[in-house]
Amino acid sequence: MDYKIEKVSSNKLKFDVTVSKEEYQAHLKQSFEKNREYFQIQGFRKGKAPYEMVKRKFGVEALYEDADNFALNESYFKIIQESKLDPVDYPQIDITDRSEEEGMKYTAVVEIVPEFALPEVDGLEVVQHNHPFSEADVDAELERMRGEGSRLVSREEGQAAEKGDFVNLDFDGSIDGVAFDGGKSEGYELELGSGSFIGNFEEQLEGLKVGDEKDVVVTFPEQYGVDHLNGKEATFKVKINDVKYKELPELNDEFASEVSEFETVEELRGDIHRRMKEDHTRHMEEAAREGALNSLVEKTELEVPKALVERQLDLMLKDLEQRLSYQGMKLETYFELTGSTEAATRDQMRDNAVRRAKSELVIEKMLDQSALEVTEEEILELAKEYAKAYNQDEKFAETLVQSNKEGVQRDVKLKKVLDELVSKVKFVEGQDPMAHN
């Protein structure tokens, strides 16, 4: 076999390959052995006709398909191995010639992981993630816990509904006097201010009392997702059946003992402070790593192979499908409601897919170039962190190490590599890209 490799672009190569007649003849015989039972020749039992007779009766062309596959597999992977290449997808094969007398010629175009260099990281500027921790965070958590322990109480007769109240209502919607599907309900429970209904529907219910009736007029968004409702003005005849408000438990020692293992509010607050401070510290460390990595990726000059981008798009689309399934919706239904298609959705996701693929390449390059060592203790420690995150015991951590030691080891090394990166970059003030995360 002879071959020549031509660089088409930074991440694409073209092979011109010649398989000798001796090699191709051997593959023709392989093809014959694989398929001999299908060749029926009078005077011979099934599968017993000799090679030369089969060629004469059926033509050597009958053996080409499998012979081609044998030749391609053997020669292509030998080239990859000899040239120490890292392909990211299957090659595009074009067989230009083949015969028993001359052998076989083909071209193969394949995308590879491109050669690239990481930029200098010392002094690389990274926008600082700025999310300070304060006692206000602890107060908010205590209020959330009070909210979970609240009960709904009907307002006294004559009291008006306020934002945050829960109203029980009947409604009947119409457009230009004509009712529409899904526009009618009885005994519907709605939290005012939740944003569950379109426009200012909920705001128009504030101030109403039990027994009140009102025509609520709202306009559906232009891109609501239902053709006969998009951009249309609708009138809902509403009747208020009940108005309830949240009655929160008092924040006292009795409350603390009911919702936790602690006897006093002071003890509960102290535990919440400790846990939230730990979470905040972990969050800030992760934000620093992510910010440093994103800045490094942005500075890295790299042409991302299309195959890796398409692979990311496949994963992102699968993730969307899974998230929709949790809401009881199929992907096809989502496309119908949004007036989109799979192709359009992939186009919208493409920029993000490129960033993800590029980030993975940069990470692999950092791992390959790093001389940092990982100890057994570090592997077990991270496995314990995973176990804790999933509310599992140390036995789970030990099992995780046994079943996926290489994966945990890689995670440990990546964390150390990113921490080293964080120690070299320069954090500056600016618009925090994680401010709304």
C-alpha cells in the first residue's frame, strides 16, 4: 500500500491511497470466503464451488463490495496509526479505481483535531464574578422556610385581593365574541403575581373581592405559539369565588424545632449560615475556574472541526428533548408551538455548540500538557464530594472509584489544572457574565 497525505485545512486531511494488486486480490478472496455459501453452481454442493469458477460465472465484480470494505478498513486505519492522527469523524471515501489486475485507488477526506497552541496565561484578564455573601442571604433562606410552612387562609368578607394572594376564579375567554379552546375554566387557583397568565391579567384581579365579576382584557403575544391566538385581543369574563392569603409561621424557637434538628432560631440560623457560606465559597471557586477557562478559550486561535460541532448540537438537542419530557411535552409539539423546526433550532444553538466544542479541545490540550500528578487520596476525596452531593455515604464513594476510577481521576486533574490557571490570571472588574446565572 502506498499513500500520500495532503493538508486541506488546519483540521482536514486528504489521503490518496493505492492498494496494491496483491493486497486487493487477497481482499477479493476474503470476500469470496465470506460469501461463498451464496454462490450456487451446478455440480457443486452449496458453498463448495471453487474461487476461480465463481469468478468466471458471476464475474469478479460480485466480490467488489466486501473486498472494498476489507481494503478500506485495513489501509485506512493503518494510515491513521502510522501517521499518529486523531480523527474526529468517519472519513469521506471516494473509490476512484479498482480491478483484480491493478488493485484499488481511493481518496479519503477526514477531519482531525487541529494543531493549536494555548495562549500565554500569565496576566490573562478575567472578569471577576461578583456575588458577595451576607446575612441577607440567610434571612432569605429563613423566609423561604417560613413560606414552605405557611398555610392558606381565606380573607375576611369584603377584603380585596392583593399581589401574592391566591384567588379561586371562574373565567370564560373569547375573541371578537367567539369562545376559543382552552379559554374557559371553573374553580381555577391562581397566585397573583406569579406570571402564570399572559400580560397584565393577574394585575387586573388585584382589588377584587369574593363574588366580584369583571371583564379582563388582555392581548396574546405575537409569538404565543398558537396561530389563532397570536397577537389577538381577548376578553375574559371573570368571577372571584375565594381569596386566600399566606399565613406565615412566626420565626421563633418553636418554628426552629419543627423544621430542623435545632431547638432555637439562633442555632438554626447558625447552621444555615455555615452551609450557605460553604456553598457560596464553592460557587465562587467554580465561577473563578469557569471565568478563567472561558477567557482562555476566547483567546485561543482554533478552527473547530464541524464534526465536533454537530456532535455538540446532537447532545444539546437531546438535552432539550429530555427537559421537555419532564414537562410532559414532546419535541415535535415544541416545534409546533414555537413555529420552529429541528434545523432552525440547531442553527440557533450553533454558536453555543462551537464554544462548547472549542472549550473541550482546550481542556484536553491543558490536560495533555499538564505535568500535575493525582494521588489516590485526592481521587477518593473527590468521590466523597460526589457522594455527599447525591446524599450518599462513603460506601458509594468507594464503589464510584472502583467502577469509574479513570473518570474521577480525570476530574481531579482537571480541577487542579483549572486552579493552576486561576492562580495565573488577573481578575478585573467588569460586566459579570455569570451575574444572571
